[in-house]
Amino acid sequence: MTLTVDGIDALKQLAGSELGTSEWIDVTQDRIDGFADATGDHQWIHVDVEKAKAGPFGAPIAHGYLTLSLFIPLFTGLLDVRGVTTKVNYGLDKVRFPSPVTSGSRLRLVARLAEVQDVPGGVQIAVDGTIEIEGATKPACVLRSLSRFYA
């Protein structure tokens, strides 16, 4: 369920709050192949289904950066900030990939709005996120994402 806030002042009030858990998103082989085509990373462990079945994970795995890129669609399902002119990705403070994501997996995001800091013309938020794999004991990705919202 998406939490909608109106403006930067309302966003500041959420600092330290849990944002919740997103809907599940499918990581299909088509998605993995599309990411490989977009990035030029066609390593066999991602795109050669038959060879990957005999590999260390028993199936093709998603690129770590594909998993990371899914943070955006998962996050936008959790928080919508209205009353701002611009929203930009500012970067990442920390990213880890504790567990591979095999083709056919489903992922979701659990997120917390860790910090909201003033910057010229707006605010910078830090979101602590854990991208979970359905049925797995370890997450696919743990990160701190930085974004800026301008008035």
C-alpha cells in the first residue's frame, strides 16, 4: 500500500518511520535477458539457462545490479511524495547482495525512512531497504538509498 505525503514538511515528519512492505515483483528470465542486453553483461551464469542449471546456483541468476535497480519500482509502490517539483536519485551509501536471485524468483522491499536532511532547495532522504526473496532465509539485497526532493 502506497503512503502518500503532501510536501516536504510532511515528509520530514516521517523520518525514522517504517514505510512498510511492497508488493512482490517477478524476476523472469526475460527480465534477466533484457538487463543483459541493456548492459552488455551476458555472462553465462545469467543468460545460458542450460549451463547455469549445472552451475553453482542450479539455475540462472539475476545480475546484482538488476536486483538493485528493482529498488525504484518497489520503493515507488511504498511512498509517493506530492507537492515537490523534482525527485532525483542521489546515490547509495551501502549495498550488499547476501543471496543470489534465481530466475523465476519473486522479490519485495521492506523499507524504512531513516533520515530526512535539509539541502538547498529541498531535502535529502536516506532509505534503508531490504529486498527479500520469497521463501529464502537471506535477502537478495540490503541497501541505503539516497534521494533528493526539491520544492
